[in-house]
Amino acid sequence: MRVGFIGLGNVAGKLAGCLLCSGYDLTVRDLDKQAAQPFLDKGAKWPETPGKWPNRSTSTLKVVKNYLCSVHLAALGEAMFTA
């Protein structure tokens, strides 16, 4: 199964880490690429453009705490899934 995570904070980071250690094909995205670097170093993928996201995951989880960030990612997500 290919899993995607948008947002890699305290909660999502732990969940994403468990999935990656369990051998899942993981795609990650965060507003700060530095937050994703530990996952990328262990084999996770980083889609360079939103249009590449649908090809990378069969399930996507969005875990963000900030409303404005959530709105931004929701708008970005619309582009992700219609490309």
C-alpha cells in the first residue's frame, strides 16, 4: 500500500515514522521540507509538484493543526487530486 502524509508535526510524524518502519511506501509533504528530511533519508518520497501526488499514494492523511495551513493545503489538495 502507498500512503501519503500531508503535515509531519508531533502526531503525524510519529504515525508516518511507524508506517515507514513497517515497510509502507510513504510519500510525505510539509510546509517545511526540513521536517520531512528524516523520512526522506529513510526512503520516503517527496512529490516536487502537487500534480505528482496522485501517482504516489493510494491513501492520503492530512494532519495539520493550524486553520490557515489547513485551508492552504486543502486548496493545494484540490490541485493534487484533479491533475
